[in-house]
Amino acid sequence: MSGGGATSWRTLLLRIGDKCAEYGGGSDYRDHIDTCFSALGRDFETSKDAIFELLLQCAEQLPHKAPFYAVLVGLVNLENEDFAKRVVDATHSALQDALQEGNCDRIRISLRFLTALMSSKVIAPSSIIEAFETLLSSAATTIDEETGNPSCQPCADFYVYCILASLPWGGAELAEQVPDEFERVMVGLQSYLSIRTCCNDISFSVFENDEGTSPTEKDFIEDLWERIQLLSHNGWKAVSVPRPHLPFEAQLVAGQSHAFSRISCPVQPISSSSNSKKLRGQERHEAGLNFPQRLRRLSIFPSNKNETMKPIDRFVVEEYLLDVLLFFNGCRKECAFYLAGLPVPFRYEYILAETIFSQLLLLPQPPFKPMYYTLVILDLCKALPGAFPAVVVGAVRALFNKITNMDMECRNRLILWFSHHLSNCQYIWPWQDWAYVRDLPRWAPQRVFVQEVLEREIRLSYWDKIKQSIEDATALEKLLPPKGGPDFKYTTTDPNQELTDGHRLSRELSGHVRNRKTSREISSWVEEYIINEHGPKFALEVVAQTFLDIGSKSFTHLITVLERYGQVIAKVCSNEDLEVELMNEVGLYWRNSTQMTAVAIDRMMGYRLISNRAIVKWVFSSVNNDTFHVSDRPWEILRNAVNKTCNRLADLRKEIATLEKAAHAAEESSLKSAKDYEEAKLISEATDGKEPGQPPARVKRLEIYAERARKDVATACESVEAKKVALSGAIDESKALFTLLFKSFVDVLNTKLPAVSPDGELPNLRSGNANEKCVEVDLEAPASMDVDQDNENGGANESGTNGEGKRQGYNIGELEQWCLVTLGYLKAFSRQYATEIWPHIEALDSEVFTGDAHLLIRKAAFSGLCRPSNEW
């Protein structure tokens, strides 16, 4: 096989269906298939296995082009049935393995490819019907109260979703070729939807409201079912799904339809009536993690932006986009190329933006790191310079207008994304359009959003640069953080100034550091001259302020100081109360830098100078809790502390799994060595050492190997036990942390939340404060970056803009906003760390979420854990 030929068919196979140079820039699907099939034919005999491997890989990792690959298999099937049979068998194996492993993406994509193969006459329609009915039967059994486990409904819903999601690629053929069997499947789907429980989890909604979700609102399965019904009424015609098999139908029909073996679904654990609420709740949570909802549609733009698109076409385009984001997460350029060039005959920039933002803001976690979506958006702005940048601007404006009701976790992600995005766009933004937020109350979400974005931008650049970027909106300068650096308590600017004891001792301590005194020497000096004479609290103040000042030049300086003199700090922080005082000193020294405050406390926790419990106490102390609603500083520090604790648990579990594998391998090796030794010993004894090949030296050597292997097993088992002890301690630590965390939430919220009415009605914190003055601010003229003049931002009027060009101010009182933000973070923490919280839920219920906890507190925490409302 020549190198040039191999390059040709590989490239054509990869690029089939794309508007690219390899196909002359054309989009005629028949030409693409003819060209690619001819190239495959030239090298088929010499490269059969390579073609087979790449074809399957393309079908899996370029699933939006599955119909093209199915047609190619169908054409090959006319000449080489064995090859097509190999493809069918390999796809069956992939689907069966994915079902056993719970690999959601592979199950979904394999079923789609099989449906496309059926459309190209490679698989009999009856085989697809049989696969659908197997999945449907498993789903129905799973949610049955007597024979299944309703807690595992996410698994059942996923199976049904896979069936529905594959119908746009083969519904027309099934309805035409096996109408009765297909009607039986549709009736089964209808029956399943009638008995399942609707899953509208308000915990995962990007936008919050006190009323929750409307009982008439459809969840994702019901929504997809409605779209499929509309598709069936339209004759199964979806313009978003290419049908390249139609021009070749007269040829393909002559091919052999191959048998597709039955598939089997893993049996879900059966529910028991004796199962506790905690166990059922934990099962629901784990099932939701194993079978997550792929997309939670985020409607940013007005519906008229996609008015020419049918409901099923929107679903198909979203599937295409999510598939590309999934398989090209390590190659941003290729990802942008495929996102911008889907095989659909209409424009879809608005859906593209909504889908990417829906993934960025997906709860509880986005599928990939937020940085990935930042890079994809930037590359799309370059790939579609005439359309996508304006759409992104419109999306930001729309989300900004709705920021008041946005989930706190989503708001934080949006701030991080937007600041990073602007850092790649020369910090250019029409800030004058948002200048009015300066005159809003300091707790207004839009004002806090702008303030936090500017603070994050300064972290990525420098203060003067960001001030220059808002020169067209000078009113916003008030929202910039202070420019000054550290605030050292013992700075002396006047040489004639009389020095206090603190000034004098700080200078002496700095001198000891410059003179390279050891940590032990400095500890002795601190104890003798500061602790004994002035007390531990004063000693902590001097030591903390001085070491922070020495390490203030850079992150490296700070880390060096903590590494060298951490023992000194540990000596003066002998209990949690003093650790809290240490953080107070950090906050005072870095009062002008949120970033350095967070970094210093994070590093101190890393060096075990501060405990996670102390951080929780400090965050909820009076120093910080009054700023919960106006700054992200305390929440950032709290997130870092909880993340470190949970990451340690995850690391220990991974280490235990690795060590257990090593121990198992060592045990197998030991058994083999012992067996070899015993066999050699028996032979040697039977022949008195005269048997050829079994000299005493070899027996002795095998005995040494066997003994060494036994020691290796013992060592491996000891390592596993040691790690399990460490894990047990870490679990106890996390239990104590979450207990303290939720107790702290309850304590601060109970004192400020309005009482529940006598009839049990919850207070509406969003109703506004009638005594709060409502500010009205003139709107600036439309900026040049506006997408168009027909309300591109998705309904600015709903956010308070009246017809006279005025924007109403924020009319929710400060106390109500404080409660909303704190409850929002309680819900966010419960949701984000649910996996670590559920094992301790019974203890938390008995110690924290008692009748003394306000009903709104329990509602926020329990909704974050997806606990049903009857448990609130």
C-alpha cells in the first residue's frame, strides 16, 4: 500500500460530509460518498483492517456524520459481506460492553449508528426493534415498585432517551418497513411516560424563583417525546438529519441484512421496603451521577431567533454540538471547525451559543473544565467573525439582565468566564451600558457582578490597565478594588516616629530572618521575648504580620516563608481560636487584595497551619458574614477549604484502589512463586537432588523468591491498611467539617430570616422592601457592539427597562438580599459536595436540620441534595 494512497482514503474518510478542500469545497453528499468509496476501494485489499478500525473510530467520535459512514458500510456490504458483518458485530460488542459498564455516551452513539446502518440496509429493522424493546423492558422493570427500584429511574430514563434520540435517524424506515412492530415500541414508550415520575429538579436550574418549577412544565424526557411525536406527524422528516442513503437506495437494497444479536441490560438492584430514606436518597443521587442529564436547555434569546427551526431540528443540532464538544475536548481548533460546520441547511449561531453556555453553567458540574468552553468560544469568534462575536455579546447582555435570579454557583462561573474572555479580547467591552449599576444599592446583583468581574480582571492584568478599559464609564471606577498593595501594621514612614513594642519586635524578627536564623532558634526567641512578655495573641499578630510582609513580593516568596518558618507560625497558633486570629491578620494585611488573602489562607491550610474547621469559623465570624451579599471573598476561601478536604478523600480512595490492585498482583505472584518452590522441592526430595534441572541451588533460589514474594504481599497489605486508616480519619474529618459548615449556615440564617407565617406559608424574600428607595437611572444610547436593534439580549424589558429609556433600581432590601445570597450558597454547597454529604445525612438530620432550623434553610439544603419536598 502506497503512502499517498493511505493518506488519501484516511483524509477523505475523516472529512466526508464537510465543506473542505479534499472534496473541492462542495456539499453534494452523493459526490462525497462516491469519492470516498472509490478511494476505499483502491486500497481495500491491502488496508482492510486499517479501514475497519478507522471507520469504527469515525462512527464513534464523529457521530454527527454517522449516516455517511453507514452508507459506506452499506456499499462495501454489496461487495464484501464479511466486512459489513464485522462492523455489525463490533458495534454490537461496543453496545453490550457499554451497557455493562454504564458508559452513557457509547450506548447512545452505538444505538444511533446501528439505526443508521439499518437505514442503509446493513441491519434488519426487526433487529433494531428488538434492541429498542430490550431497553424499554429494562426501563419499565426498573421503575416498577415491586420488581424494580424507582430510585434508579435516571438509568431507566436514559435508556428511553437513547431510543427516542435515535429515531430521527431511522424513524422513517422503521415506520415504512415494520409499521406494526414500530407502533408497538411507540405505545410502549407512551406507557412508560405515563408511569414514570416527572423529574423537574429545581436544584439544577440556572435561574431560581421562590415558587419552584411549575407542575405543568415538562421534564427532558417528556419534552423529547413531544418533539418525536411532532416529527412522526410530519412524516419523520427532519432537515437537520442528512439522508445520504436515499440516492443509493436502489443499490443498497440488494445488500445482505445481517443479524444483530440480542443485547442484555444489567439488572438494577431491587428496592426493599425496609430501605431507609437515607439509603433511597443516596441511591437516587448515585443513579443521577451515573446517568446524568446531558443537557439542561438554557433559553437565552427570544424564541423568534430560531422561529424557522422545527423542535426536532433544535434537538438534533444540540446533539451534534454536544457530541463535538465531547470528542474534541482535547483539540480546540478541530472542535471549533466542526461546531461551525455542522451538516445542517440552516444557520444555528444562537443555538450554538445557548448550548455552550448551558454546558458552562450546567449543574452540579460542567462536563469539562470551564477553561475549555472559554477557549471554544474564543475560537468560534475567530471561525465565525461575522456572526458569533455579536451573538456572544447578546448572550452576555441577556444573562446580565437575568443575573438577579441566577443560581449563585452559575453566577460565579459566569464571572470567571466573562473576565477571562475579556482578557483575551483586550478588555474591550461597552461598559458605559452598565454604568448605571454604580447608583444601584451596593448589594444589587448587577452591581456585585460588575464589581467581581473587574476584580477578576485585575488578577489577570493590573489595576491601571483595567481602569483604562473603563475610561468611557468613569462612574464604574468606584467599583474597582483599592489599588494599594499590602497594609503592613508595623510600617514606619517617619524616622522620628516613636516605635511601639510591635514595631520593635517586628524589626528584630525580620533581622533574624535576614540573618538566616533557623526555625527552632526563632521559635525560642518568640517564646522568650514575645509570648512570655506580651501573650500569645500579641505574638501571633507580630509573627503573622512580619512573615506576611517578608513573603509579600510574590507567591514564591510567600511559599518560601511558610516552608521555612511554618513551625514558628504553628507554635503561636496552638488552637482553633488562634488559627482564626491568624486569618484575621491575613485579612488585615491583604485587605486590598482578595486574591492574596485567598492564596495565603489556602497555602497555610496546605501546610497544616490552619484547619478546615478554623476556616469555616472565620468565614462565618462577624468579620466576614456581613459581606456575604456584596463580595465573593469569604465564599472563595470557603470553597477552597472544602475542595481541599474533598480532594484529599478522592486522592486517598484512588491510592487505595491502586494499592489494592498491587496487593492482588503481589498475592498472585506469591502464590505462583510458592507453587514453583513446592513443586521443585518435591521433585528434588524424590530424586535426592539428582533430577536434571532441579539442582539444590535452584530450589534454594525458588525458596528465596517465594519468601520475598510473601514479604511483598505483607508490605502491600500493610500499605492498604495504612491508607484505609488514613481514609477513615479523613472521612471523620469531612463529617466534622460538614456538620460545622451546616451548623454555621443555620446559626447565621436563623437570626435573620423572617418567620414562617402561622399557616405555614414561606416568606417571599424576592417581594422587595417597600421602604427601600427605588433608584432610576438613565440608560446610555445603544452601544456599537449591540447585535441588532430588535431586543437581541433576550428581553431586556423583563429586567426593568421601561418605555421611556429608564431602568429601575434594585428594590430588594439589604437584609432580604443577604438572606437570598446566603441561602443560595447553602444550596450550592449542598449540591456540589452531595457525594461526600450523603454518607453523613442521618447525623446531619439529627444534629443540624432539626425543627429549630428555619424551613427555608432546610428547603435550600435539601433541594441541593435533591431530597423530595416532603422531607423538608
